[in-house]
Amino acid sequence: MNTREPAPLSAEFLQIQDQFLQEEQQTKTITSAKDIPTSSRYPRLAIWRGDITTLQADAIVNAANSSLLGCFIPCHNCIDNAIHSAAGLQLREECYQIMNAQGHQEATGQAKITKGYNLPATYVIHTVGPIVEDIPTDKDIQLLASCYSSSLQIAQERQLATIAFCCISTGVFHFPQQQAAEIAVHTVLDYLDKHQYPQKVIFNVFTDSDEKIYQQLLA
């Protein structure tokens, strides 16, 4: 799945793959976005620690690369790989069709939406975060904020009630966790102040440090 280049998929393959992925999903605990408690201070914001591929939401946000085709490294421990692996190869193929029609790589700070396929989430919003070389520049900060606002704009246009963000650009993209979280919360609050959708935004965290940072920001 990880090394296969995008190409048409046979009905026989899809039947086998989908059956396998759906059986695999049944062994996991699926969490509904509606059941995640919101912040007492910010009633449209929530924090959830867990595997984003097990979250049943209208949309989850993928920290993608500029090709938007997913990670090609088998078993690589990145969210892009996890989402594509759980969704199935239809996700890579749809991303390929989008990028082929676009004719160029996805710009940093922009976002595209696809179906979720075998994921519990209905849609996946793919956004390309900035890669930080040393200390984030003003441009890096603007681009990271744009990742959130571009994704939220898609949710608004589609009238998606629930959306879950991973910690975009942290980890291998080297954006400092604290600063990235502050940008995320500020951008989301500013957007929600002006728009009806999404009705609930979930910050999906995976580490102790990220969870503590978001808890402090929403306290």
C-alpha cells in the first residue's frame, strides 16, 4: 500500500482491501467526535488524545506533503502514512486525480478535501504545513495559520459540523510545539468568531507534552 504509485484499482482488489481494512477497524475503539467534551471556556473547542484514524468526525485534517499523495515509506511513523494506510489506496488515487488536474504541487498553507473511504471520518482535509529550518519566521507563522484557516474554510463551505486537527508542522517539520499550538488556537478562535461552521473543532494530540500545552491554552 505504501510503495504503490497511484493507478487505477480493480474492483476485485478494492473488495479484498476494503474487507481487510474494515475488519481491522472493528478491532479498534472508535470514538465519536460528538462525544468528546468541549472546553468550559470555549464551548466549540475540544482536546482529544488518541489515534486520529479511529475518530468518527465529519473531517479529520492530514498533515500532508506537497505532492498530496501520502507517505511512500513503509511503516513510517507519520500521520500522513497512518491516514492513507487506514483509508485505503482509493485515497491516494483521489489525491492523484486532484493534483493531476491542478498541474502543480500543493502550496504550503493551502488545503484540499477528499473522501475518507475506510476511515470512520467522512472526509479528509489535506494541508501542507511549513517546514522550519531553525526559528520560525514571520512567513512560517503566517503559513501555519493559513493551514488552519484554509481547512476551516472548506469545513464552512461544506457545512461540516465536526473537524479534528492534528498538530500540523510539529514533529518532523520542526515547528516548536508551544508556538504551533498558540497559532492553532488563536486562528481557530478567530475563524469561529465569524462563521457558523464547523460547530466543533477538536485538537487531536498524541503526546503528553502536546496535551498539556493545549490544556493550558484552553483552561
